[in-house]
Amino acid sequence: MSLFSRLLKLHAGNIPLEDFFTELVAHLFSTNKEILYAWLKYLDLPDLDADFDAASVSTQRTFKGLPHHGSDSRPDLTIELVNGNNQNIIFIESKIGSQEGERQLSRYAEILEAHPSFQNKLLIYITRDFDPKDRECIFKEIPHSSVRFKQVRWHQFYQFLRGRPSSGDPKILFESTRRIE
């Protein structure tokens, strides 16, 4: 039985799979910045391939919605990277067994676009199941946005971890995500 499965069994009631999984990954990135930086390089993000002076990782951070949004937004993970005077921000929205909320990715892209203090802005949509997104639809309201969009799957993250010599066998964390719903 994986560590992930054992920890989930400690939770009473409805199992918050996505939130729990997000917290595990956030902890991994917070405690091992080398893995965070290597994963970003693995994703082939040219503006984010530098060595960073600092990184902060937070979960469920609330960002004030824009006037036309009707509500605030909370990406699953927010990563801020600093390299000298260069500040970068990444919103990660994770889906495991659920679908995108109404205009969720569009709202996140618009919020990122509205933050002028970041040189590089990235929206990552990572899913367990196949859920292709069209960049043009997401950026419909901001067609000339500087925000980049990257869609990946959790199995790619798993493969990345498996390829790292010092990370051990990621099955310990991830083997149960297909069975629990």
C-alpha cells in the first residue's frame, strides 16, 4: 500500500483526493527545491530554465477576482520564483477525477495577466485523465497575453520522478491515484 493510500485512510468522511494530492506535491516542492527546478526544466519552459535564488510554494492561495469574474480564484498551487530582479509566477490547477470549473482556467490566465510585477507568468493545467484544452478558448478575453499555458498529465510527473536517481520509487506516493475516487 502506498504512503498516499495510507494517509488518505486517516481522513474521515469524503476523501478530498485532489486537495490531498496537491498538498503532497506542494510539500515535495517546498522541501526539495532541486526537484521543483528540475521538473520545470523537464517541462521545457525556456523562460524558466535559470537557476533561481528563491522559490515559494503555496496551496489554495486566494487571488482577488477581476471585476467581471464574480468571485475570487484559488489555484491549487502557486509557485513564485526569484532570480535577481526577475520575478516569475506559476499557477497550477490540478484535476484528478473532476473537470475544470466554469471559466476556471480563463479566470486564472486573466488574473496572471493583470499582475504586472512578474516577468514570466505561467498557467499549468495538470490532469490524471485526458482533458485537452484549447489555448485560444482559455485566452479568448486576452488574446495577446504574455501568460504562457502548458498542459501536462500526472503520469508525466510520475515518469519525471522515476527518472531521477535520488528520488526513489515514486510509486510510494502515486500508485493509488487511479483506484481511489
